Amino acid sequence: MIFRQLVDSRSGALGYLLGDPIGQEAVVIDAAHGLADEYRRLLHHHGLALRYLAETHLHADHLSAAPALREATGARLVAGEGGGWACSDLALRHGDLLHFGEETLEVLHVPGHTPCSVAFRWRDRVFTGDSLLPGALGCPEGPGGDAGTLCASARNVLLGLPGEILVFPGRLRNGRRVTTIAEERETNPDLAAGVQCAQAVRRRCGQATAAQESDVMINNRQCAADRSGLDRLRPPEA
């Protein structure tokens, strides 16, 4: 298998390239706009065709590269049902499977950070977007983001996974870029026994975090990220 974790130095967003060298197909999860060239380089280097651009949620704090990469490569942009991406090719539901080469991603519906947030399980790891971070739950974003729903998703869906599962989040937190389900069960203060989870999240994040869409979220919803580099994203000629 091919696995790469990329960090956008400007926003701290984390994205992922998953590839099957046998079937020569790949998935990119949460492609930040600043990393588009690096994804293009990695795809070309490994001889992979990009099949899916999988988005965990509609991002509020950084532009997505998914719309531009979709146009440049012909890959399908997939996101949670009702997620609002104008250029989405497939609406995902809990339990859906995404096949690339001989590999498979399982979709987990984890609403709360946004109403349509999803996570993706692959082999021994899960990609949680901003729903579950190392040592915290993400702050609700945009209309419909809700701390109580987020806490329920974390406890009922994510923490129900085996403890050894690696958690790869959608952003750096305190410099950390990976954790485990077991560690989050035992040490995450938002999810600790006796803690009112929703109150803890609201207190840390502020009451107004989910009140309205940011300009970035609106641009992502409209698939309006800058296309000026589109030609540079096309695979180099052999």
C-alpha cells in the first residue's frame, strides 16, 4: 500500500494520499488547496490514477483543492449526503464503501462538527477530519454544527472502533498528527467519564462557533477555489 500524510503549513490542515500500487488507483482525503502540487507530484511519481477526492466535511478555515483536482484529473468528489458541495459527484451514507484498486474505504457518518461530517476507515486506521483530534473534539462549524451531536458521534461511532485503530485527524493539534482510539478513550478530556461533553466543547470553543458560514466555507460550497493553477495540476507529459 501507499500512504502519505501531508500538512498545509499555512493552515495546519492535514490531508492524505492512499494508493494501491497493484490496481494503480488512489484516493485523496481532505485535499487542502496549498498542497495541490504535492498531490499531483505524488500521483505521478507512483503511477497512480486518482479515483476519489474524499472530503470529511465542508471546511470553514481553508480552501479545498478538491474542485481543482477534480477538474484536472477526472476524479470523483465524494462527501457526506447533504454536505453542500456544488460539484459533489456522490453523496455518502454511513456504511458506504469506496473501492480503489484492490483497497476499500468504509464511510462512517459522524455529524456534529458539521451536520454531514463523515470519517473514513481504511485497514488499521480511521480518518476523522475535524471531528476527533488528538486530545479534543473539533469545534462545531457553520449552520447545524452542534456540540451535543458531535459528542454522540464520537462516543457511539468512533470510540466504538477497536482501540488499536490509528486516528489520523484533519488538522494538527498541539503539534500532534496521529493518535489512537484507545488513547482518546482514556485521555480525551472532552470524553472523560463524568464530564458533560457538550458543555466542555462549548466552553472551549465558544458559544457562537457554529452560528454562520465563513467566507471560506461558502467558497468551498460553491467549488470556487482559485483555478489559476489548474494547468500546472495536469499530469506532465511522458
